[in-house]
Amino acid sequence: MSDPTSSYTTNEGGQQQQPQYFTEDQVNAIIDQVTKRVRETQLAELEQRIQGSSFPEDIQEELDGYNPAQLQKALQRYKKAIPKYNNEEWNTPEEINPNFIKKLKQWKVDSHHLVTTIYRLTETTRLQARAATEIYEQLQFVAERGWQLEDGEIVNEAVEKYQTPGESSKRR
């Protein structure tokens, strides 16, 4: 003789309850609802990425507190603090061949200025990539080793190191 409670399940409170059975139509309806929610969530995330998020006000206030000379010095210290990664194509700065500068200046559009601006922007991107790489390496180290008590300090140091100039001193 079989146990009469064998078709029951136990809920979180330890109470027994009968299992709930769904028809094929109900299962299909549930799948459709979940699929619709996932699509809506993905579309909302995509729209947020396209629109971008607003620049944090506390960072803007911090930057407004600097005079241009102080900001320039703080940014130079920030650039020097970012570790260098060698032997990689993506982080090697490029220069304009001096032989082409004279030819670039001959065009009616200030092509020399344009090319210089592009190189300057790529240098900024390289700095960001180096900073992101260091943070990634620190987080990867923590993940591979397993979280330990002092790891909160490692993460906090990385966050403070790559905040806008002066931002870390404001929070202390």
C-alpha cells in the first residue's frame, strides 16, 4: 500500500500541500508571459544604454570646484597613477609622421588639427582602458582567490584611485 502523502509537496513553512498541475495551454501562457517580460526588460536596458545616464551631480560639483590650473595638475597626477601595460598594440600611443604634417597643413580644412584631436582622444581612451584593465585584474584576483575580509579594502582602494580628482578626499 502506498503512502497517501506521497503526492504532496512541502512548502517553506514545512506544511504539506498538493502539487499544482498545469494544462498545456497554461504552460504556454506562462512561457509567453515570461518571454514578453524578458523582451520588455531587454528593450528597456537597450533604450537606457542608447540614451545614456546623466552625469552624476556630485562629480560635476567637484569638477566645478577646481580652477583650470588645479584641474590640469590633478588630471596629470591621475594619468601618472594609472599603471602602464607594455607590449600591447591597444595601449601604444601613436604619433603623426612628421613628414606628413606639412602636407596635412596644406588642406583647406584644418586636417592637422583634426588628426591631432583624434590622436588626443585615442590617448584618453588608452588611459581609460589601462585603468579598467587594472580594476579588472584586481577583481579577477579576488574572484579566483575567493572573497576574504581584506578584499573590501582592495576594492575601495581601486574605486578611490580612479575617482575624479579630489572626489576621494571629499568622502573621507
